[in-house]
Amino acid sequence: MPSCSIVRGRRDGPRVAMHVISAEALSGALTYPALIEALARAFDQDMAVPQRHHHIVSRPGQDATLLLMPAWTTSAPAYLGCKVVTVFPDNAAFGQPSVCGTYLLMSGETGEPLAIIEGAALTAWRTAAASALAARHLAREGASELVMIGAGALAGHLVRAHAAVRPLTRIVLWNRTSERARRLCAVLAQEGLNAVVADDREAAVRTADIVCCATLSSTPLVGGAWLKPGAHVDLVGGFTPAMREADDEAIRRARVYVDTRAGALKEAGDIVDPMSRGIIGQPDIRGDLFELCRGTAPGRTSADDITLFKSVGTAIEDLAAAALVWRLLNDAPPAAPF
């Protein structure tokens, strides 16, 4: 098994092995179809998801931040988990990543630790799977052309996840620096995906069935006037009210969905900003992943609908992904409870 095991004793009963699961082990165990199904089941059941905790850590120079993202199941088999994320802005000066994360998965029945999982890989996989889960409800069945705006760490995951739910035959990559897009294009081509690099972002968006955006932009990169009837927009990158990836016209034209209402209405600039100026109101949010997965909110209603999904991330996704990885690496049934 491609992970390190630490055996922990118990006073009574069998011994429990806690696994330290690396990014390589996680990627070797997961597939996007399995993870998308796990997220669908998670959003279809009752789970406890407290608000994430933010703590400021005083440091010389810029202060650091400690984020705690807990969640647990309320039905058997029970799991409890928490992602611990640190943000040290000054790390770039030392050649170190500014954001680091670790996931602790525990038994929801005894509280015993089951696994420590590399946080960046877990986050990338679950973020992309959530977008693909939304697209399963919102993108046209025959959607075959995807444009990927941004070529960072998430981009490859997003392309692969969308390809797991729609028959993509053409993938167009656009990035501010084309060299990074070309490197991703070469990787995807080796995997058998038909990927090309575009210089003209507007032209790429105008022909796309799915427009996926994963950037840290504070100015819109997707113009609503560019979207063709039937297009689906997937906004992943912005995670503060100051960030925008789509313009007001895109928000106005689209049927808008979010991963969670609580998160999107607080953190997503693509929702918060136009809402603060009366471009849209809360009733214009047609549904979230809970409602889509439970069938209580309609998704796409016609082939010409323009749909838009905005995600900011939720601890539900982390817990579902972590539990799935742990079960797969322990040869446990992967489908219960998610």
C-alpha cells in the first residue's frame, strides 16, 4: 500500500492502524468517477458542517492565518474530520509555499485517528470533483468543448473531472502566460485528451460548451456577452469578495448555482459583488449542491439555458474525499456512506 502506517494500540478490541497518506498514494487510489459519486452521496445526506474557523497568528512581517475546517457524519458508519490550513504570506521569500494543509480523518464513533492526509492534493481532487458534480446537473448532455482559463495547479484536475461526466472531444487552454498553458497541454495530450492552447480568450469562450475558470483574478475574465446559448460556466478560483472571474452580464444571463449558499453569499466575489449592487438578488440563486443532489432544485431546464456554478469549497467535500481514500486504501467498501 503506497502510504505509511502507524499502529496505534487500544485498551480493548483490535488495534487500529492510522495511515499517513501522501499525495502520491491519494492520487493512486482515487478516480474521478468514484469521487464524484462519493460527493453526490455526501450532499444527499445529513452532515454537520460548522463554520470554518479563522485565527490570526502574529508574526514578524505579515501575520499568518490558521484555518480549521471540521465536518462529521450524523449517520453510520460515522466519520469525523478536520482540515488544518496555514497561510504564511512571507513564505514566498524563502521559496516555500504560502499555503499548506493537512487533513485528519477520525472515527466518528470513538474519535480515534484513522488517517493523516496531504491536504493540497485532497483539496485539488475534491474541488474538481465538485465542479464535475455540478456539471452533471447543469452542463448539456452532449457538451464536447471545454475552455480552461488558468493553467495553475487546479487546471489539470478540473479538465480530467469534467471529462469524466461529459464527452469532451476538444479542450482549449488559455493562460496569461502561454508557456504554462503549453506545458499543461503536453501533459493532457499524453493522457489522450485533445488539448490545444488559445491566444484569444474571447474567441475560445464564444465556442465553448463549458467555460471553466480557476484563477486569482480580481477583474472578470469571462464576458457574459461571449457565452453561447447552452453554455455552462464553472467558476472555481475566486474565494474572497474582492475576486471576480465573470462579469455582471454573465451573472445576469445565467441560471446561477453555488456549492453552498452560506459560503457563496459570504466569500464569493462573483456572487457578493453583483448582489451588493442589485444586479441579482438571493432569489436568483437557483440552487446549491445539496438541492441539486436531492432533487429539490431543478438544474438545466432546456438546451439553451446558460448555467453558472460558483464554488468556494466546503468541509463536506474534504470529509467525503478523505473517507473514500481511507476506505480504498484499506480495501473497505467504497460506497458507504459516501
